[in-house]
Amino acid sequence: MDTLKILVVDDEARMRKLVKDFLTNKGFSVIEAEDGEKAVDIFFVQKDISLVLLDVMMPKMDGWEVLKTIRKYSQVPVIMLTARSEERDELQGFALGVDEYISKPFSPKILVARVEAILRRTNMTSGESLNLGGICIDKAAHQVTVDGREIELSYKEFELLSYFAENQGIALSREKILNNVWNYDYFGDARTIDTHVKKLRSKLGEKGDLIKTIWGMGYKFEVNE
């Protein structure tokens, strides 16, 4: 397999070196950027970045602006790094299309584990496709159509929809969804899930009703044949 490229964006040189050393030891190719403007330039020149580690507070262009710019053209997985742990920041990140959200200080080993988990799921190329209730999920192409019309989903929204479809008719707790879709033990609150479900339902249009809320527990994807 070709070496996967990871773009590490942080204005702190020590932080970039720490993250780079751990990722390089795991066999990844790491490209660094010390501010948002340089990150955007690198991202669009390289074209084959597999994942972006993105700090929030940076000079010239902050992480939110970098994320918005990338999301106009790409659904590449993005992990946001921030020194602030305010809830509204986390929800803003998810609303803009963040796949993971890690507050500083963090364990580099945990960060690497999350990077590997995302990339494993991103690079799965099983030719499997699911077709339920007019929703067609092509896992190899990472593409979703609703009644033949393609809709654009973020990486996390795609994974969430796939997980729902694979567990059609089964009531899923928020904890189970977090552990399977986010692929790690997440100790945040339920709004992480709810934010993604709300956006997913909106993008699915009328088909969004297939994702049913199980009050006090979680969700169930149910197709009425």
C-alpha cells in the first residue's frame, strides 16, 4: 500500500514535531503547515492528502476557515485540535464537517489510534453496496443516492448512514453508535450523535424519516416494505 499522507497544521513547532514523530513511526508521510493559509495552499497542491490534523487557533487563517475552504471541495477526514474544550466549539466543528475533535493536551498514542481508525474505515474498498427504501449506499465509491439522485455526505455522515443501514430494524443506543461509528470509547454527551443525525436526515429529504428516534435510548433505521 502506498504511504498515506497526513497534513499536520499547527502554529506550535513543538506540537507539530511531537505529532509528526509519532505518525512517522507508524509509517505515515507527514507534511507540516504552520498557519492556515499555508495549509490550504499545500492541500490543493498535493491533492492526495489522506487526512488533516487541524489546530483551531492559528494566525492568518484559523482552523474553522481552513475547514470551510477544504469542505467546499473535499470530504477528506479532518481531526480538529484545540486547547479549548467549550461545548459550542465542539458542536460548531461537527456542524462544519469535522470527523473527530480532540482537546489539548492529548495523548499522542490516542491521537495516532484515532488517525489509524479513521483511515482504516476510509480505505476499506469492499465492493459492497446497500439498497434500502430507495437509498443506495455504494461503499466502494463512498457514494449515496436517494431515488437515483446523488447526495453529498461528509465522511462521518456516510459512516453513520452505513451503520444504520447495516443494522436495519435494530434499535441502537447512542453509546453503541458512538463506539461503532466513531470507533473509540467516547465520553461526551449525546448531542454529538444528535447533531449528525439531524444533518443526515436533512440531506436525505423525505427519506430522513426512515431514521426513527427511540426516545431515551437512540435511533433505529427502519424501512417499511
